[in-house]
Amino acid sequence: MENILELRHINKIYGTTIKTQVLTDINTSFKKGSFSSIIGQSGSGKSTLLNIMGTLDTPTSGEVLINGIDTAKFSKGRLAEIRNKNIGFVFQFHYLLPEFTALENVLMPYRIGNSAITPEVRQRAIELMQLVGLEKVINNNATQMSGGQQQRTAIARALLNNPDIILADEPTGNLDSNSTETIYNLLRDINERFGTTFIIITHDRRIAEKADRIIEIADGQINMDIYK
Amino acid sequence: MKLSLQIATRFLRSTLVQTIIIILGIGIGVSVQIFIGSLITGLQKSLIETTIGNSSQITISTEADSGLIADYKPLLTQVASDDSRIEFVGPALDNAAFLSFDGKSQSLLVRGFEQGSADHIYNLSDYITEGSFPAAENEVLLGKTLQEKYGFKVGDHFELIAPDKSTSTCVISGFFDLKVAAVNNSWCVTSLSNAQSIFGTGDKISSIEMQLYDDQVFAADEVMANITTALKNDSLHLTNWKIQNESLLSGLQGQSISSLMIQVFVMISVVLGIASILAITVMQKSRQIGILKAMGIKNGKASLIFLFEGVILGVFGAIVGIALGLGLAFAFSTFALNADGTPVVALYIDQNFIALSGCIAVLACMVASLIPARRSSKLNPIDIIRNN
């Protein structure tokens, strides 16, 4: 199977006067449809790595290849398009737009990349909300849902454009253990159903062990890379 | 575009109190503009109307031939056709004379002109307090000061002594009050033909008087230049109200400039206020902008959100401002009244001016929103996400 994402000699240095090297010579790749987790201590550089993978951040040196194409070649506008159509983000904080309802939030990625919502897209959004178990609250304002519901809405949103990759940064960090379990099972389910590639950062080893591959980052370098 | 507009609307609705305060701020700025603009224009119009609305705005006279213009009828026709801004042209014959009554006497200025001039230049019918414009031979109109001084009544007679010592008996056909004491005390108004026969001038006049259309009054100097060129007659001397009322003119110009400055500075302060508040809203919504960018919204679309916020605020602010401004104007005209019931403050409501004020408000808000729009395009999603 081909690589959906490839990182070559990635280095990231912050600061101009006082320089901090956060990532050092990262080389790795991810196969299409894989379910991987990245673990590491606080400050190990895993979030930075995820953001670089998702084109939200640029490496100081090195290449990020998505579907075999070097993203350095792309303009800001083109990168925005790639983020919109090919990548889905799930962050620790849900970042739903409080001014919109749950369904409107889920539909947002489509509206950003296109002009008007078609009935098919609307139906897909409703189905995704059903998938995450939220069909009853689709018309609730984002602020009128529990933390777990909001995070599940964020997951549905990340899936709307049927992206190739979902990058999740501690998606259950703010949730209780029951919700955490539910969400991880949901993610695995989506991976099996749609073949979406998942790369999930987590500090929780028990959760990491649910993945097919565990990558450990320590001091900005890959310490361990195990396939189960 | 539609998405940016919807996000802008939702953002504004989500901070409703703040939005209302901004709209009120713009509204007050626009209402001040409208009120002051209408006030100054109204004052100017009423001032001009009072000062030169009832007198000759361009006058042609001569120094030659003892100050008399013969063969004036073709001149009248020519001048009337020289410039389309002229509303009325009429002949006048002025002479000094003496009034003699009951052993008393005083000097008078006998003004002879036709009914047309009386109506279109002097609006005499508005100022006649008793009686009517002289019709029959030897009928004259006198000012009310003379009426009070000599106890005259309509129909009374008095002697008029011309400079050549010839005497005519005049019958008073009525009285006028032109609101200027000197005029009420010295003018003796009669028909042109009567003046010509009393002073034995023949069919000659001493001046050609004219009035321009109300909205062309300030073009008097241009019109005079046109006529001068067209007439090509060195013996004729032309003057206009601007030359005769220099201090009034500079006063009016000073008023206009200060009014304009007030309006401009009010608008500038409104723009600055809005720009700073909108810049704050960018910070307030930075999380939302960050996630939108993470989801792939382009910088241009994100900036459009704040431009749309500016337009929406401008439109609503203009509406509120126009309503407030007109309301203020109405309140002043209705409640601020003089003893005689006329409004203390003269206002002139010009639809074009109001529309212009509204458009300027919307434009000003768009300009104000450029700074926050630019700020939002610089927002990096990574900074927002990292900082949470």
C-alpha cells in the first residue's frame, strides 16, 4: 500500500535570538488506511510534529509529502485547499463555532471549499451525526451540548469532506473515561468503515495500545516505532 | 462570499450589546452630520433669502448720459437670453426727491419699476401691509415708518418735489414693511411710467435689475461675466450682490467651511472608533478564525468576514443616524419656536445630502474595517491552537 504521508529529515527550531530545537531529523511514513498513535511526554514535540504533518506549521528544514507530493511547492491558498479537502483535524479542545448549531458546524468544511450545500452533503452530515450518536442534538447550538457531545461533533466535522487523513491531538484529553472509550471505538470504527488514515496523539498508553502502530517521541526524536 | 457574510452576521449577533453600541455610535455620528449640515444650509439659505432674496442680484447701470439708459427694451431681451440662470430681468428708474406734507418735508428715494419686478424681484405683495401696488397715475406706495411719522392713510395726498423744483401731487395707494428701517423711511415706490412722467426722463431707465434662480444665486459673478462679454458695451456698468455684500459673503463662506470641518472630524472620529472596536473583535474571534483556517478557509475569505461586519454596521448605523438626524430636525422645527411661531433654527432637508451622508457612513465603516481585516489575514491558526 502506498504512503499517504511521508516525513523526510524534518527539523523544527523555534525562536530567533534564543533557539530551541523541538524536532530533530524526523523520518517516518504512514500507509493509507493505517491507525497509528504517537505518544510522548509533555514538551516532547509531538504536537509540533502533528501540526507539521497537517500543514498548519512549516518545518525549519525537511520535506512533508502528502500522497507523494512535496507540500513545500504549494502556495498558502493551495495548502488551505488541501487542509480543507484531504485532512481532518480533531484537537483536544473542540473549537466548534459557538455562533452556529451542531449541524452547521459539521457542514462548515464543505461550505469553506464550496459555495452552497447540496441535499446530498446535508444528508451526509446528518448521517455522520448519527454515526457519532448525536442525531437528537443536530439543531442544538454548539454551546448547548456537553463536552463529550461537542468533541463528537468535532469528529463528525473532521469527517465531512471524507478526508484521506485525520490528525487528532489528544482528542479525549478533556473527557471522562467512558466518553474516551466511546470515542476511541468510534474512531476505529470509522477507520474500518471508510479506510481513513488516523494519526492520533495521546499521552495515555492504554489508549495508544488500541492502535496498530505506536510511535514514541522523546526530546524531539523518534524513540520507538512499534507495529502491533 | 455568502459564507463570509453569514459568519459576519452571526459574529455580530453573538455580541449583540457590543454591536448595538457600535451602531449607536455610528448613528450619532451620522445624525450630527445630517443635523449640522441641514442647519448650516438652512441658515445660509434663510440668510441669503433675507439679504438678497428680495433685491436685485445683478444690476446694470451707466455713468454716461446723466445716468440714464435709453433704448433699454432690446437690452432687456438680450440679457434675459444671455444666461439660463437668470430668472427675471426688469427695468428700474430711481430718483431722489422731496416729500412735502403739512409743513414738514424730508428726502425720498423714488423707485419706479413694473409689476413684474415688484413680483419677481422684490416680492412686494408679501410686504404690503395695507392697500395695493400703484396702478393709476401718480399713485405711490410708502413705507410704514412714513405712515407712522405723518399719520398717513390710504388715499391721502402729499406733494413730491423733484430736483428740478417741479411739483407733483401723489396719492398713497398703500403701505409696505420691507423689514429694513432705512428703506421703510425713504423709499417711495411707484410704477415705471409714473416715475418717468414725474421726473420727465422720457422712456429711459436708470438701471436693469435681475434675479437668479434660487439655487444659482452663488453663480452671480459668473453670470455677470457672461452678460458683460455678451453686451460688449463699455458705457454700461455691472455689479452683483457678491461685490455689494463682501462681508456677508465671507461670513457665509466661513460658516460653510467650519460646518464642513465639523462634519469631517465627526466622521474621522467615528471611523477611528469603529476601527478600534473591530480590531478588538478580531481578537475576540481569533479562536474561531483559527479553526476556520485550520479547516482550510483562505485568508481572503477570512478577511471578508470583517469587511462584511463593517458594511453591516455601516448600513444599520446609517439608518439609525438618518432617523435620529431627521428626528432631531423635526423636534427643533416643532418645539424650538420664536414668539411669532416661526422656527428658531432654519433647517433645510436635502434628500441628496442625506443619501450622501448615509453612503459616507457605509464607506467610512468599510475603510474602518480594513485594519481588522488585515489583522485577521495575519492570524496564524497554529498560534491560536498552540496557545490553548
